[in-house]
Amino acid sequence: MEQDYPVFASRVLMVEPTHFFLNEETFKDNKFMTKVEIERGESTKRAIGEFHASADAIRAQGIEVVIYKQQAPELPDSVFPNNWFSTHRSADIPGKQA
């Protein structure tokens, strides 16, 4: 079956951090998290720098970057939107009952 759409992303959404620090609640059961001995302000500064470097690298590949600023300082995980939304060509919403 031939596809009529690209098999790669032409646009990505990234959430720009405004506050970035360890979420103690998720740290308890996330083996991929590591505690660091730097203050929240320094952690935030580094995260913002990494964010902009990543966005620039993506743009350099011809991909549009849509940026949404982190809204709630007490939710440092909000910069990882992973599965909380999806977009589709039609108006259909997966899982929505008609």
C-alpha cells in the first residue's frame, strides 16, 4: 500500500522549560532518573540551554519546531509531553465514543 504522506515528522512540538528540577515523586520509581547536586536555578539554566540547542539542531534538518512554554513551575515533568495528546488529519479523536 502506497503512503500519501511523509514517513518522517515535518513539525514537532517542544515544551520550553521555565523551571527544571528533580521531581521527587517520580524519582521514587523511575530508574532512569539520577539526583544531581546542583541548585534548581542552575538546573533550569542548563535545561534551557539544552532545549535551545536541541530545537536549533532539529530546525537545521528542515523540521519546523513549535514551542510551548512550560506553564506551571511546580510541574518540572511538563517538559516531557510524550503521550498526552495526538494530532490527526481528520477530526476524529482516538477512543472518543460517537
